[in-house]
Amino acid sequence: MATRSVLLALVVLDLLFYVPPGRSGPNVYIQKLFASCWRLRGSCRQKCLKKEEYHILCDTTRLCCVNPKHLPILTGK
């Protein structure tokens, strides 16, 4: 009986630590959500397009590329 409880606990812990991949799923909407940044107005890319500007980092390798009209207006000196 004790081994059954331990086995059940291990199965539950294994299921709790499983994180499904969000970027490799078949749903296009979920992929777009995970590849977006800056309030869903930008796109995470290796290199920005000519009409876009780099604003923040998405992760260590990708840039958040945003159309300049969606960027906040900078004030001050």
C-alpha cells in the first residue's frame, strides 16, 4: 500500500513539473501571443525590419521590434 502511495505521488509531481511548449504548438494564435512583445504591438525577432525600431529585449537573443507610431513619446532632455 505504501509503494502505491509513493508511486502516485511521483506521478502527480511529474505531471506538475511538465510545462507544455508554447512556441511549438499547432495553434497560430498561441504562437503569435508568445512571439509578441510591448503590449502585443511588437514582434520578437533576431533583426528588426526597416520600418521597425528596437525597443526592449524579448530574451537574450531576440529584439522587440515595434512600429515607431506605437512607441511612447519621450519627454525631457
